[in-house]
Amino acid sequence: MAGAGAGEEDAAWERAISAAVKSAPLSPFSAPKTLTLDGAVKSSTGRLPSPALFDRFPSLEELSVAGARLSSLAGLPRLPALRRLSLPDNRLAGAGSLAAVAESCGGTIRHLDLGNNRFAAVEELAPLAPLGVESLDLYQCPVTKLKGYREKVFALVPSLKYLDGVDAEGNDRLESDEDEEEDEDEDEEGDEEGAEDGEGEGDEEEEEGDEEEDGEEEEGDEEEEEGDEAEDEEDEAEDDEPESGAAEKSEVVNGNKSAGSALPSKRKRDNEDGANGDN
């Protein structure tokens, strides 16, 4: 019966995950980066579903499982990109639960919400000490009632910036700080994508630059050829000018000679006509 109950619970988790995936913002060809399962399943075993149900989401960055009656995180799978884990309103306690968090996403986790669980001693938080957790919420957990609770937790987790929404000096966390962290996360993703795209774009730009250089060289050769042709035409024109001038001079000279030779003949006729008249 216990196996049948676990199987039914896994089926309930699978339905909840499928519904959450459909409502999660994502492109048609990519897996979701955010998965919210708050109140979707009330576990009768106190455990998460089979790790195989989460193995489909290796790029998951945010996971929220609130109000699921969890008392163990033994089924938390390896989530190498997870930055934000929210597990409030459950029944979690002990260092074992946080050891599972460290094993699952210890290298990337930055925000951990454990509010309204059953952590009662600061020592239970020891698995978080070597991680890079920047924001930790333990509101309404028994540990928050201990004397010196805040000072001890900040001393235990050196990377911690905010505990229950307040920094070590007692200043509330501002929304602008959250926006800056989200922008930093987006910038990191953009840099990675840009680095991949930049390689292809660089090759295209190099090819375009080579084509432009080839085009400029061809245009330069054409202009040089046109310049040479123009110079040849000018040289030919200069060669023709002396000949034309010589012809004109020749015509002028010949014309003057013809005119000179015709003038004595006219005078001779006039003299003959005058002599005949006298006779």
C-alpha cells in the first residue's frame, strides 16, 4: 500500500509540474527557467517526488515548493543552474535538509527561503556556511527566537547580505537591490549568449570586409584604366593639332601664291586692251 501511495503521489506531482510548465514563461523551443509548485501537492510522505521528474529541467533557475508538507529534501535532484529556492510553509528541520540543498545547487544558490519551517538551532544551518547564499529567510522558525540569532547566522554564513530581509546593520532590503541583482543575472546570461553569437558575427563581418576590400581594389583598377585611356586620347589629340595647323598654314601659303600669280596676268590683259584702244 505504501508503494501504491507513493506512486499516486508521484503522479500528482507530475500533473502539477506539467501544469506549472504550461503556465511558465518560455519560448516554444526552450525549457522553463522558473517552476512554481506552491500548494500544488500536499505530500503524505513528506518527500519531494522522484528526482526523474525534475531531471527534464537542467536549466531551472528558480524553484518554489511552498505549503507541500515537506519534512525532507531527500528527493531534491541535481539542479546546476538554480539560483533561487523557496520552501516556506513546510515541516523542514535539521542539517540533513540543508545538506541536500548544498548537494543539489550549492555552487549557484543565492536566495533561500525557509520561512515557517522547524529549524530550531543555528547549528542546523552549518551546511550553508561554504555556499554563496546572499539572502536567507527563516521568519517564523523557532531559531529566530534565540538570543543573538542574527549575529550568529551572519557569522556562520560569510556570504550572507540579508537575513529575513534585513542586512547586518539592521537596514531593510530595498527593491532596488533586488532589481540590481536581477539585472546582473540577465547581464551574465546576455554576456554568455553574446559571446556565442559574437563568434559568428565576427566571421561574417570579416567576410564582408574582405568583399569590400576586393570591390574597392576592382573599382581602383577600373578608374586607373579609365585614366590611362583618357591620357591616351589627350596625347592623340595633341598629335593631331600640329598637322591641322600645318595644313591651314599650307592653305594660306598656297592661297597667297595663287593670288600673286593671278595678279600679273590680269595686269597684262589690261595693258593689251589699252593698247588696242589707242590703235
